[in-house]
Amino acid sequence: MTSDDKARPQDETASPELDADTGADADETEGVDALDPLEVLEAENAELRDRLLRAVAEMENLRKRSEREVADTRTYAISGFARDMLVATDNLSRALMVVPEEARENADGTLKSLIEGIEMTEREMQRLLTKHGVKPIEAQGEKFDPHRHQAMFEVPDPSVTEGTVVQVVQAGYAIGERVLRPAMVGVAKGGPKRGQAPSGEPGPAPDADPSDTDGVDKSA
């Protein structure tokens, strides 16, 4: 037996392995070719649609945010100016308070014209502030609100619910939802807590049976 005869069986044994590898490569190629072009297009379309919806949502949020910022700018742009105007208005009010009521009624000539001019100027300034969204903060008789009121002192008064504003030292003003300056107030102290009867005794329980007035347990 020659050397060629000995090598021939080895070549025949190796050929099935090559055939198997070739078959596997063929199966992979068929798997790639088997992808449906319509499914590929639908997947790409879904991805593009998702991107489009996200972009539209972002643009809508940006538009709303821009509108809100523009509205806030229009509303609060004069905050600093309005705060300074309040100082001038306060000075006019103080000037009128210095003049006694009797002197106002009996004033004549130049003094009367001066008083009327100050009153007209104060009213006009108040009107202009209101026109531009500056409004006084309600305080008298209201529950004390630390966000809108500034407590200057306490007034002992057992007849008034504790925490109620009973005196306004200086009016407060707000523009939109923002406080330009808080109202300076006096707050009641020593009265009943909120939710209690004026005597300080808690009221009847809301679930109590009004027919059961003798306090006797009738379950027996």
C-alpha cells in the first residue's frame, strides 16, 4: 500500500465535517433572507412614529412653558415699580391722617383745595394700582395667614377666636398670586380656639344621637 492509499481514507473522513459546516452556513443565510420586508418596514415606521410623537410632545410643552413665562412677565414686570408706588401712596394717606376730621370739614380756601388735591391724588394712585393688578390683601377679621400677614402685636380678647386679625396697622398688597408686601396686623389672643364654642367648651360630637339626652345607656 502506497502512501497515497493511506492518505485517501483520511480525506474521505474529513469531508462530512465540511459538508456540515456548509449546511449550517446555508441555514443562517436562509434565516437572514427569511426576514419579512413588510415587518422590517413596520418596525421602522413604528420607531419613526414614536420619535415624531415625542418631538410633538416636547414642542407642546415648550410652547406652554413659553406662554406661561410671557404671562408671568406681563403680570409681574411692574412688581418693583408697584412696590415703590405703595410707599408714595402710604405717604399721602399719612398726610391726610395728620389733618383732624374737624379741620377737614371746616377747611376753606387754600387748605381745602390742598386737602381735596391730596385725596384725589391718593384715589387716582389706588385706581392705577388696581388697573395693573395690584390689589389690597384682606386682613381685618380674617384668620391670620403668615404668608399674607405680618403679626406686629397680640391683642388679648377672650370674645374673639384666637388667631383672628383684629387690627390692621398697615395695609398689605398683592399682585397676581405674589405678595408685594404683607399686611401688618394685630392678632387676637386668649379667645377660644377655632372649632370650639365661644365659652371654650368643645361642641357636641357630630355623631351624637339628639334623642338620647339623658345620657342613659339604652342598649340594655
